[in-house]
Amino acid sequence: MDGQNFENENNVTVDTTATEVSSAAETVQETPVTEQPVNNYQDYTANVQPQAAATAPVQQPENKETNVLAIVSLVLGILSIVLGCCTGWIGALFGIGGIICAVFANKQGKTGLAKAGLICSIIGIVLGIIITILAAVFSVAFMSELANYY
């Protein structure tokens, strides 16, 4: 390669025979072109460096199995409230079943569903007893009133 000239990627002529490097073109300092914001909105994220994602350890949720007895006690408790208001003693029977399921569910492990089922069952039993007593009192009063007409 004696006596050959070539240009490198910076447009600098390099003479392989000479020890000096001459510049074919003056170095041009590039200035970043600033664009005008569109619709009067400024992009404040242009100079923000991307940040590495935080490497916090991901916690796995505990694998708690749902207690079936707790769900059954809650369902029976709700049914005891509804049926206790409508029929009386049938609601009280469902409430007793709900209390039994809630007690067994609490023995397996304390859950909020079992507690809710226990509370609903107690309310259903109380409503069932009150409705049954009121129905008995009104039926006796109605029968005695009917006896006065005959």
C-alpha cells in the first residue's frame, strides 16, 4: 500500500506514505435539532434516561384452600335469615345447620367466612323463633276471634 491515499469514515484523507494526516473536510459539529412542540404540548420525557426496573422479590400468594364448610355455613346462614323471615321455624332449622358447619370450619382453621356464617345463622335462628312465636300468638288470637262469631 505504498503511496496510496484513502478516506476513512470521518472523511479524513489518510496518506499511507506520510506521517501526517490531513483533513479533507473540516469537522462539523452537529447540533441537535429541536422540534417545535405540536399543539403547544412540550415533551418533558425527551432527556429522561431509561431506568432499570426495580428488582423487588415477587411474593407468591399463600396457597390457602377455601374451606368448604365455611362456605356451606355462610350459605345456610343466609338461607336461615331469608327463610326465618318468611316461614319461621324452617329458617331456624337452616340456622342450626349453619352453626354446626361454622363450628367445624373454625376447628379446621379460623376463616372470615365461617365467622360470617355463624353470625348469619344466629340471626336466622333468632328471626325464625320470633316469627314462629308471633305466628302462634296471632293464630291463637284469630281462632279465639273466630270462636266469638259462632
